[in-house]
Amino acid sequence: MKECVIVDGVRSPNFRAHAEKGWARNLRIDEILTQVYDGLFARHTKFKPEDVDAVFCGSANQSGPQADIARLGWLAGGYPESVATCSLGQQCPSAMAAVEFGARTIINGEADIIIASGAEDMLIGRRGGGGGMDMAPRLAQRYNVADFPMGMTAEKVGTMWNVNKTDAHKMAYYSNKAAAAAQAAGKFKDEIIPIKGCVKDDGTPFVCDQDQWVRPDVSMEKMEAMQPAFKPGGLVTAAGSSPLTSGACAALLMSRDKADELGYDYHLKYVFGAMAGCDPTVMGIGPLYAAQKLLKRTGKTIKDIDVWELNEAFGTQAVAVCRELGLGKEPPFENVNLWGGALALGHPLGESGGRIIITLNNIMKKDRPDAKYGVCFLCGGFGNANASLWQNVNKS
Ligand SMILES: CC(C)(COP(=O)(O)OP(=O)(O)OC[C@H]1O[C@@H](n2cnc3c(N)ncnc32)[C@H](O)[C@@H]1OP(=O)(O)O)[C@@H](O)C(=O)NCCC(=O)NCCS
């Protein structure tokens, strides 16, 4: 068995997916993905694109411009036809599945260099370019499908796990504060590829190098005054939800042998991935089960994990997961989302599982070089969840 290390990871800024206010509103998602690949290859001259064994790309919505985006996005970017590609869909954990699939391929000795990417534009459906979903009518015999929309699942998780609106807003508050501090300190600089072709709200063109949604001036008072977004009298507001977002990311994975041969300095290796399923009407609690499975199968406890990156789909689910896992009673949860989470940074669905791995790598390299283990975990629509364990290669 080989070892798989993450040599590098890059991403676009996360853009608001809004037809008038989104800074990337004039760009197709495949164009953003190409700019991310171009940025990655510009940093790496020790090998060529044709040396890549395979490119995996995850998206939640596998239609419109995201239909087989691994292949079509790669070819549209002018990259070599000889490189194999594979599109993956696991709802929000899609890009995490791409990284895990890539890491396992390397560990199995089937590849030495893999690009594991993710891309999602939540404007697609609204632009009219995405296909609709045709859900099996029989699901209605098994579930109350009115509970399937993501916002409704966040309401139900809040009610079932006793998370109130204020708890959810505290999660959003600390997320924005941490993200704003990280942004101001330039901590995302190494992972963000500046994207050309962006436009400001007023149409002024610019090259964008920072996440659009982060609110340094976030206020508990303002958030508490907001109306529920999904159901009358509900717990979940726009502030307690990750926003509609678009973005792309790419992680460069290598066998440790190959990385050593090429003279790379790397920090994390992939240890283990655990997928878990749960009731789709409370999909947001899924990361709890994925993390518990990961800990059990690797013989670790929460005390062994130094840094956690939890995708904050909604404030209610993020608080419920952290509490039930034993990471604390209320936000801010210790060692969780040190540079902020999706409530502030945004959540381009199937891209986020890759984004949090790339950010974890940078957090552990720059801010927590003594940390041994980090876990990334997230929920996914219809009850899929995924968690992955990473280890500092300098700590045995
Ligand atoms: C909640 C939701 C419906 C709101 O969508 P929307 O009505 O288009 O609203 P926006 O997100 O644009 O926010 C509405 C307003 O509230 C404001 N707002 C949002 N968060 C805020 C905060 N923390 N503080 C102050 N204002 C805030 C926004 O700025 C916006 O006003 P603006 O347009 O003047 O800037 C949408 O964000 C959503 O569906 N989120 C969940 C996405 C999802 O399901 N993801 C999958 C998870 S598994």
C-alpha cells in the first residue's frame, strides 16, 4: 500500500450565486474551473498536465454546464485528451468523494498524480441551464417529501436536537468573525486563484481574489431581527443559512514516493474516509454519524483530533453536530472552523467538501503546525454525509 499526500490545493473565491449581485455572474462554472486548473499548473512546473493520471471532479447538480464537468471542463480548458477523468456526485460531499476516490486510487498503487476537484454554480437552475430533478414518486410513501428541501431539513434538525435560533445565529456570528479575521490577515491568499472576468454589483470589471459573502460587521442584533427564510415561525433565517454560492476547487494529490521524487514539501497525508447515511429529512445531522464512524473505525476519540473543518450548511445543523459529537455546548466550538465556515464563506454545494480539505491543509500548515490530526466533514442532500481524516506527516 502506498501513502497519499496533498501537495497543493487551490480554489476560486466563493461567489454569491446571484443574477445581479454575484461577482462571477458572467462566467460559466467550467470557465471558473479552468482558471483554477490554470492557476494550479502555473504553480507546478515539476510535472506536466499529461503526467496527471486522472482528474476527478464533484458537483451536486450533474446537469447543464455541470453535466460530466470532469471531462468536458478539462477538455474545454485545452488540457490533454489522454488524461482520464471521472465526474462524481454525492450531493454536497461530491468533491470530498473526489478527494477520497483519488486518495484510494493512489494508495492502491493505481495512480501517482491525481487532481481531485469540485465545481458548483447554484445559479445554474436559475439561469435555466440546469435540468430539473425527477424524484421517484414512491419516495412519498416512505417520507414526507415536503421535508426534503434543505431549509426544511435545517428546521427539523433544530427542533429535534434542541438548537434554537440564537444558537444558530451565534454559529453564523463566530463564523463571520473568524472568516473576516482570516481574510484580513491574508490567510486565504495561498489557496485562492484570482479569477478574471468578474464584475462588481455596478458592472465594473475586476479580477477577484476574495470570498464575496464574508461580513466583518456581522451583528447578532440584526440577525435576530431577520424573518425565517423557509417556514412561518421557523428557526432558520438567511443569516443562519449558507448562501447560494458558486465556486471551484482543485487538490493536487500524489503518492508520497512521487512527491519525494519531485522534491515536494508537503504537510498532510490522507488517513481514512468514512461515509454515512441518515434520514433525508434530517440530512444536516449526517456529519455526526460520519465522524462517529470515522473515529470508531480508526480507534480514535475526539481528543485525538486537533482541528475540525465542518461545513456549515446551516447554523442549526452545525450546532447540533458539534454538540452531539461532544465538541462543546455552544458556539464558538473549540478548534472548529478556525478560519470561518460556510455560513460566512459560502457553500457551493458539491465543491465544499474539497474546499474544506484545502483549507484544513493550510490551517494545519500555517496556524497549527504542531497539530497531528485534522478531520473534515459535511452533510449532503437526501442524507449523505462524509468525513475524512488527515495526518501531519511530521507526526508519527
Ligand atoms: C436562505 C436563502 C433562501 C436566502 O436567499 P435569498 O432570499 O436569495 O437571500 P440572500 O442570501 O441573498 O440574503 C437576503 C438578504 O439578507 C442579507 N443577509 C444575509 N445574511 C445576513 C447576515 N448575516 N447579516 C445581515 N444581513 C444578512 C443579505 O445580504 C441579503 O440582502 P442584500 O441582497 O441586500 O445583500 C438562501 O440563501 C438559501 O436557500 N440558502 C440555503 C442554500 C442551501 O440549501 N444550501 C445547501 C445546504 S445543504
